[in-house]
Amino acid sequence: MSFQTNLNVISIIKGLIKQRKCRLSCAGESMMPLYQPGEIVNIIPIESDIKIGEIVLYYTKEKTGYFLVLHRIHYIAKEYVVVKGDNNYAFDIPIKKCCILG
């Protein structure tokens, strides 16, 4: 699941996650069959260390703007994690832990 956004929206979502009031609609098929396009997911704050197998919402900066992505963690390093959509063949580019929103 991913969709394009901007830094202002990311800031609002961070605030909503902290208040446990963030619900997002899935877009795309990368997390099928677990999440279907249009399905609503609740995003909660991370309260302890992240673990392999958990699904996280993170943001990434690409040439065309910022994107929110909901994918599963497959590898954890000191400052980075490697994630992948359940329905994808390839792993995403490693992301900084500080980019994980919930």
C-alpha cells in the first residue's frame, strides 16, 4: 500500500498516530491478500522495539514527492530496516528507522 502525500500531511498523520486516532485507506495491491485496496487500517504508535514480521507505516521521499507505505519488516539493522509488501517480489530500498510512523 502506498500513496503520494506531502510533509504537511505526514506531520498531521504523526500527530494522529500519537493520539491513536489515525485510520488510513489502503491503496494498491502490495499487501494483498492481507489488505485489500480501499480497506481501512488503524495505525498505532510504536511502543517498543520493532520486530521482524511486523507491518509498519513509513514515509519515503522520491523524485515525484513523499509517499506513505505500509509494508512488512524483513530485516533490522542498527539504523535501517528492510521492508517488502507481501504481494511484491522485491524488497524496498532500506529505510531509516526514523521514517517509521507507526
